[in-house]
Amino acid sequence: MRVLDAFSEAYDKSPEGIWYAPGRVNLIGEHTDYNDGLVLPFAVPWGVTLAASPRQDDTIRLISLQAGTQTIDSLEDAHGWARYPTGVFWALRREGLPVRGADIAIDGDIPEGAGLSSSAALEVATAFALNDLYALAQSPLALARISQLAENDFAGMPCGIMDQATSALAKEGHALLLDCRSLASRHIPFDLPAHGLRLLIINTNVRHALADGQYARRRQECENAAKHLGVPALRDVTDLAGALALLKGDERKRTQHVVTENHRVEALIGLLRANAVTEIGALLNASHLSLRDQFEVSCPELDVAVESALRGGARGARMTGGGFGGSAIALVPADRTESVETTVKAAYADRGWHPPTILTATPAAGAHRLS
Ligand code: GAF
């Protein structure tokens, strides 16, 4: 195993254990997590493998097969990618848990820039490793929250809980229905091949520079809208027409998206329960239009991916994740896979864009110890 070789070579010893945490793709429920709403993601079959041993001091030594080496003597030394694992040490210590340093080697295979949550996978793998190394006895959900805290308050990205919770809690062959207020979750069987379907991930291979700033802004707009409506979060809007009459401009649009997106998650769950998987496409399409027009987080590359996938025979398609690049998903009858891929690639070529990468997503297991 590559990560084992890297660990032994760098530290001249064997690691105490090896852990794995996956990335995620979101089926539906976008920009609802930080509004206390519902999400329905699943883990992808790519992730972060991490070998680690504890240390007697507080130093954190990190080597990544993809991103290089950093030695963290003081937490503020961490920069770039190293802020994610280092943030987990910080967050655990802030919770008063007895965590000292560690020697760590990291290997990852989540497609670069695809918006499939490689940072959450790195945080969750670190959290699972430290939980075992320091006998912290934290639950997977508690480790997901620690990971989110690391990302919010150490790495400085005000994300919700979806990505970390999916990485920590996912189950093979299932999507994860998560209520982001109560944090209650349920594993929903999600077997597309049984229905002659596939879920393609269309990685646009672009990430627009405004992604982080706009994410923080959307979150703020949602919080402002909730304040104007006098509710704790947009999750609590029960009379959408009444709420829209009280709001204007961007806050009105954001509210429209969040409230209808929560309804779409519920509707999609209803279809899955009724074994009507082939009918979920319309909800994916509606989600995309809402993200494009009301939440305004799409971009030309995502819109073209969605439109051309539908033209190629997809039953439904939408952008997935934070937006402004990353990936779209397309629900495709297995026998139309080639047609969808060809149509999407041709649409990109016509515009002179760098080709997208197209992968099939199958729901994979959440974080666990490998050895
Ligand atoms: C990003 C964030 F990290 C998630 O918490 C979520 O808000 C998502 O964007 C949008 O649904 O992945």
C-alpha cells in the first residue's frame, strides 16, 4: 500500500494504524445544510487514506503523496491543505480532549477540483485516526462535527455539516438522509443499476475564484432573510408565499430556493420509498434551475453540462455541491451513457473549453479503520 510505504520511508517506523474517509456527492438538498434543512448525499468510491502514529510531543508531521510535506510545531504554521488535518487537532484540543502530536502520511484519489469534498475527507480521516490513537471514544457524528469546526473556525470556510457527516456516516449502497438541525440520519437504499440507471458525475474541471467569497455571502443572505422573517432558520418557513411577500431582492430569491429545495428532498425520498427511482429526474432538473436562477451559484460550465446531458438522454441533471464550478450529476439510463458522454463532451468542445471528466458514482462506505 502506497501510504504505508510513504509512512515507513518518511518516519523510519510502521504506523500504528491506517484509516480511510471518502469524499461525497450530493443527490439533492443543496445549500440547505446551513439553513438547518435536509440533504441527501452519498459517499463516492474515492477518498483519503491516512497512516498515523501518535507522538510524545505536540508536533504534527504531515506528508501527502499529492501535496508535499509540512511540519507543524505551532498550529499557525499550517498553510494550504495542511490547515484541514491541523484544524482537527485544534478542534479536538478546543473540546478539551487529550490530543498531542502525530506522524501522518496521506494518500488521496478524489478527483482534483471536482467539488467532491476532498477537504472533508481529509478532516474526517484525521479525526477518525486521532479518535483511535488517543482513545477519545467519540461517535462518528461527533467526529463529523469536530471536522466541521476545524473547517469553519480553523480553515476559515463557513460550510455546513453535510460533507463531513456524509464522509463519517455513509453506508455502501445507500444515500444518507440527514436532518441538519436535529442531526438525525437515515440510510436510504439507493440501487440505480437495479432500475437500469446510472448516476454520472460530470467534473467541469473548473473552479471559479469567487467560489469561497460567494459561499459565505449566500450563507449570510440566508441568515439575514431568516432574521427578517423572524424564524430561527429558513428551514422554519412554512408559508412560502407569505414569506416571499415580506422579502425582496436577493433575500427573497435565496429563501425561495432553500424552502423549495427542502420540499424537493422530501419529494425525492417519497419517490425512492415508492420504488419510483426512474421519476426522480424532474426533481433534479428543478433543483438545478432553482440553484441557477434563485440561489445564483451555477456557472456556464455547469449549465452546459446539465443542458447537454439532458439532450444526450439523461433523465435529470443538476449541479452538485457549492457551485461556481466543480461537478454536475446526471441520472442516465445505462444504455444512454455513451450518448450522454458524447453530447456533453461535444458541447464543451464547441465552446473551446477544456474537456470535462465523466465518472460513474456508486454509493460507497463511510470512514473506517483499514488496519
Ligand atoms: C459545500 C459545503 F461545504 C456544504 O456544507 C454545503 O453547504 C454545500 O456546499 C452546498 O450544499 O459543499
